[in-house]
Amino acid sequence: MQHLDELNVRILENREKIGSWVRGKAEKEFIPLYSSVDVRVSNHKIAPVDTNIFPAGFNNLSQPFRDRASGLFKDYFLRKYPKVRNILIIPELHTRNSFYWENIFVLKSILEKVDYEVEVGIVSDDFNQDEASFRSQSGEEVAAYKVMKENHRIFTSKMSPDLLLINNDFSEKCPKTLKDIIQPVEPPVEIGWHTRRKSVHFEYYNKLAGEAARLIGIDPWIISIDTVSLEGIDFDNPGDRDKAAMIADSMLDGLRKVYSEKGIPQAPYLFVKSNSGTYGMAVISVSNGDEIRSLNAEGRKRMRVSKGGKPVRDIVIQEGIPTALKWESGASAEPVFYLIESKVAGGFLRVNKGKNDHENLNTRGMEFSPMYGEGDKAGDGDSSMIYSPVHELVSCIASIAAGYEIEEILREGGCKEEVL
């Protein structure tokens, strides 16, 4: 089994090969403007477990990472849209959560730092006022203005933007207001969770991880993650639960054989997730199929709906990766990386004192701790992680996989449903 330190050495030795490979992919695929990647790091493998194309945690980045993000945004816009000066951020409107609005405040500040004019615009039929103010966690007021559309152009009473920056994953439907407009929209609204499927993402990710692994001479299994999709599942139906349980048992049998061959002493386990959606909703972990068959009322309720009350009918069953990272007092932790295109801007640690190393940490009770890059100075006694080349590689591959997703979704026509 290759240790992470050995993987880092191998990646550094092949830095030019990897860089050329990434550039080649970026030239062929539309890699999203930004993304966040949740990574699990165990003693036997490292792989992403979720990729969000509309990241909402910029407030959790340390100042050096915010500065790095500013530079990467500037570089992207100068290359892709050199005439852009005014940017309108389109946020979520499902909540007055002050942490989310802190994210918007910080994202706005990151862009303003590199001399863009930035405002916030609300796209919603329920938003009937011209302007509203939202308070961020730090007490800052974020002004937001109603978005209007005329002659295929978006504007507010405050700004006629050159570009729209979407920070809303549109879990339920694609907004008609943002279709057929003159200004560029980044990332495309067609790729919200109303359209995306995790199974598609991880199919692309595993193929790309295999390519990268062979390029630098490492075992592809170490940076891959076994994922199986299943459609039309109702967890209140015993027959459907049995169908999912049989697939889970088959996957676990396969993993036990691999673990035995590789000398891994732990028992394998799985995550069962909605095939779309975020915020850690509709996720359970199981160590055998019977746990799915005998799922209690609380577990069935958890798997019934995802974000926005969207019913869960399509699922993925995915190899579980126990986190080997520990924070203060031994709490389980996992890194989250933020990327601009395929370049890591920075990241942070998601910590959950109420969860063990096998469980989903993206749930109630989670906290966030700063992370640092090489050369960044951590605070005295800071226990946070300094990320390494292998963390950067798997995050980069996930962002490229998201680009393949985008291309596939756009080829198929994007949004299927629209807000009137």
C-alpha cells in the first residue's frame, strides 16, 4: 500500500507530466469557474466524496487563501472575459442564514479586491421589493437588488452587469429569467442539482483518476471511489430497500476481497446517498445490506427528501472512506478544497465532534477550521492541516470531472424544468 508521503513524492517527480495533462483537459473541456470538493483521507486511500459547482463557504477560507482566490478570479476573467468590469452575484434565497450571507459578503470582497464592481441580485418571483438587506455572521449588511430582464439582458436598479456569477445551485428548477440572455453566466445555470447526478460525476472522476494514476505510476485504486447508482428507489417500500441491500452486499463482498489483497485490517462500509443534492442531506452509512432492509422510520425519513423538499428516488451506493484526520479533542475532520477552474485556491477543515470517522461530517454540529498551504503561516499552536500535492491532485481531477458533466448536460439540452 502506497503511503500518502510516497504519493506526494511521485506526484512531485511527475509535476510536468501532470501539469501538461491538466492543461490538455482544460483546453478540451469547459471546467467550471469555481467548485468545492469534499475529500476523505484514510490510511489506505484518498478521494473526493462530493463536488459542488456553486460553493457557498468562502467565509471559511483563511486570508491567504482569499487573496489567492482574488488572483485566480482575476486571471480567469482577464483570459475569458477581458472586458468585464461589473459582476452581479446571484445568491440563494432559501434562507436568511447569516453564515451563508457571510459567504456572499466574502465572495464579493474577494472580487472587489481585484478591482471589479460587484453587486448582489435576487432571482425570485417571491421577491417583490427592489432592495433588501441581509445580515452576515460578522454583522455586515449585504444589500441585494431584484433582478429584472428586458431585451435578453439582466439588470437591477443598481447595475447593468457585464457578467453574472451564480452562487445558487437551483436544486429544484432552472430559472427561466437566466436563460437566453446576452451577458455571460458563470457557472451555467443548466448544471444545478435539478440536472446533475452524482453517479455521472463519479463515473467521469474515476476514469480521469485512472488516467492520472497510470501517468505517474501509482495504483489507481488509491485515488478512486467505487460508486453504483440505482433508480426508482422508495425507502418506504420494503422491496426497494431489499433491492438496494443486495447491491450493497455485493459491493461489500468485493471490497472485502480488495481489502484482504491489500492488507487493510478494517472492515469496509458504504454510504447511501441521494443521486443529486447537497448540504449533506439524504445520506446514511451502512456496514451490511441488512441495515438498509431494516431501516427504521427515522432513517427512512432522512432518505425521503433532499434539499428544497425534493423527493429522493435515485440513489448512489458508494464506498465509504474512513477519515484518518483528527482535530482538537480527537474530533473527526475532512478537508474541503476550493478551486478556481482546476487550480486550488485554498480550503478548510470540516470538523464534527458528534460524528465518528465512518460517518457523514456534513451535518448538524459541524464546525470549520482554517487550513494552510505551503509557505502560509499558521497561528501559534494551530492544529490545522497543510494540504499536499495528492490533495491538490484529487481535487483538480474532481473539477475536471465536473467539466465533463457540464459538457454532457449542455449536449442534452440542460434544464428540463423552468420557473415560470
